[in-house]
Amino acid sequence: MQPTHRSSRILLPVRMGWVWITLFLGLTLNLVPTRALPGVPDFVALVLAFWCVREPLRVNMGAGFWLGLLTDIGYGSALGQHALAYVLLAFIASTMSRRLLWFPPAAQALQMVPLFLMTQVVMLVVRLIAGAEFPGWEYFFTTFTTALLWFPAHFVLLLPQMQPIERDQNRPL
Amino acid sequence: MSVVGHQPPPFFKRGLPASARLTLYLVLSIGLLVADLRFRYLETVRHGVTVLTYPLQIAASTPAEWANRTYDYFSSLSSLQSEIKRLRARALDDAKRLLREQGLENENHQLRELLAMRERVGARSIAAEVLYTSRDPFARRVIIDRGERDGIEPGLATIDNAGVVGQVTRVFPLQAEVTLLTDKDQAIPVKVVRTGQRAVMFGAGGGMLELRYLAANADVEPGDVVVTSGLDGVYLPDLPVAKVVRVNRDDARGFARFVCQPIAGIERSGAVLVIGRNVKPLEDPTANDPAPDATTPGGRPKRR
């Protein structure tokens, strides 16, 4: 597989170990106490969406569901809140996979904004129905910081699949 | 397994179609949400799975804690010295009151004996430090650095040097979660000091509190101090909670709106005291199920 479908560079096949490590790393980063700083990116959503776009046959709604449950428990929020949002995110990301991979990473990040926004809105709606108070508009900053991180994530997460470009001077083609 | 909109040829082994899996997971998550938010069934499950996320939480919070400690270490000497000076002055001030308190306590004890009243329940307290604010943006909760191991139980009150901060809602092995009074769902039974009027106080959003279920003509004025009533058997009585800042008496509705400002530094306190009663509160004598009698009327006790 290539980094994007337009690229002529061939990547090594993905290792599932790396996928799971990055997902749990995202979960750990999400649990870093940030003292109510506005706009802390949602790392699990980012990594999950990334692998759902890259490998929709291996990482999909199941991973979203279980990671969502773990996030819920880590956050102390309503059980099922993140699970619901991440399942929807995984579903839509895997649907978009074929189209999205034709774009360069920056354009992909732009197209991920509505998806991350939807994740936030789903969680907001769930909690508002349950009777929580509105957390303020800075709640939506997370969407944009997460989408901004898509661009660096594209290179960091694909790093183990990159192989050095061999320049063979004697190659006829 | 199949990707949405791209069906594999039927001779490959396929799982459920994507839309079916989506429905399944959505139903599961919504079921969990209802079970948790509406019926509160899942507290034990949550407590169990905490074991899984706990190492991750520790891994996440340790570097942040180190960073904080390093910052504290390099914080300027002068600020520490001024703090020491302030604390010394405060200690002197407190000592004066503490010396008198011993005398007052003895006097109180004697007076209560004279009146044949029950002794006031004693208190036990555990000092703790607020580690961080919970990541959930919809609730106002903090995590403190004492847990099950230190004898913290759910339901204990948390106070700082000025007044009540909140209540312990979840207990983990090494940490506990305190729901602050300003949380929308957090209620605390209180009374107004000036009149003795009892009421229930809720979080009102924006860091304020609200007295609810008081009649529109209730005798509450701005500036009144509100303390815990201790009627619930959870909070100790007479802990300062809030000061009334605004009263809106709207004749159209039966209730007035009493907006209060918390006395404790709820959103900014660092060191807190988890405080509880020494003895469990008595069972509610008016509860519906009568306790099984040891003796039948007129007969002998069954066992001696």
C-alpha cells in the first residue's frame, strides 16, 4: 500500500502490534491530567480514525467500542458515551477510506474536521439528554486540535512501514 | 468482514455486514448508557474495569506529577518564605481559638449531660491533596490522592480551610473522585444560620450554588450564611457551605431563586480534608419494613 493512492512509494505491510500499541498510547495520552485546559486533542479518536481509514478491514467498530469503554472508565464519564461516539467515528471513517486516501495528508485533515465534530456533538447530545450542563463553546476546540494533529500523525503512525528508498544505479529502468 | 459499500464476492468468508455491526454496537452502547445514567447498574462493572485502566492512568499522570514537582522545587524562595510567614501568623491566630475550644468543648459536654442529651457524633478526618481535575468536561469532579487504602469511603464530605468542597463519589485503590458542590447533580442538605431554615442546595452552573424547594416568601436575605444541617447523616452539621448573594422572588412561580456563592475555594483548593462521622448514622426508624422483633409481646425471648 502507498502513503496515499497518488504516491508511487510502496509501504511495508502494517503490523497489528504497532496498531494496538499506538491505540493504547493514544488512550494513555488521553488520560494525562491537563487541568481543564480547553482544546486538548482527543488522541484515541485521532489514532482510531487514522487506522480505520488506513486499515478498515482490521481496525473498525469493535476497536472503537472497546477503546470507548476504556476511555469512559478512565474519564469517569457516562459508560457508553465515548463508545457510542467512537463506533460512529469508526464506521464513517472506514466508509470514507477509499475516497480519503486519494488526497494528500493536509486535505485529509480538512475532511476529518466534520467527523471529529460529529464525535464531539454525539457526546454532547448524550450528556445533555442525561441532564448535564453545557460545558461552554471551548468544548469544540478539541475538534480542531485533533484535526490539526492528523497531519503529523500521518507521518508518525506510518513510520514503521516506511522503508528506505533504494537507488540502484545499475537498474535499467 | 466487509467495508461499507464494497461487498466482497460471496465465495469469501464474510462476517456480518458493516451496517449490521454498526447497529449492534450502537444498540450496545445506548443500552450501556441507559443502564449507567438511568439505573446506575454499572458501578460495580466500572469499579472492576478500573483495574485495567488504572495502570494507564498512573502512567499518564506520573510525568505530569513530576513536572509539577519540578516546578514547585524551582518556585522562588521568596514566595515560600512569605507563605511560611503567613502560615505562622495563621497558626498563632488558630492557636488562640483552639485554646478556647478545649474549654468550650468541656463546657458543652457538661451542659449536654445536664440536659441528658446524646453526645454529638465525633468526626474522623483524612488529609488529602487534589491531584487533578477530571477529564470529563460535563461534570465538576476532582481526583484526590487518597483512596480505599487510606480508608476513604464513598459519601464522605470533603472540606478545605473555609468550608465544604464536595463529596467523595467513587473510590479507587489509591485515589478517589470528589464531586464538587458546583456540579449540577450534587445536592447537599443545608440550613440558614440566621433563621434555622432548612433547605437543599444544588449546583447552579458557573461556579454558583442554588437553594431549591424554598417557598417564595422564605426568610432568606442576601448575605445570609448557609451551613450543613447534618440531617442526611452523611455531612457533619454546621460546616460552612455558602453565602447568599442574590434572591429573585418571582411571584409567578411558587419558588424563589436563591443564588449563593460557595465559601470554600471549590474550584481552586489544593489541600482538602476528607471528613466523616465516627459512627454510622442510625437506620431510619420510619422505614417501611419493620425490624423483626426479638421478643413476642407477652412471651419470653426466643433465645437467651
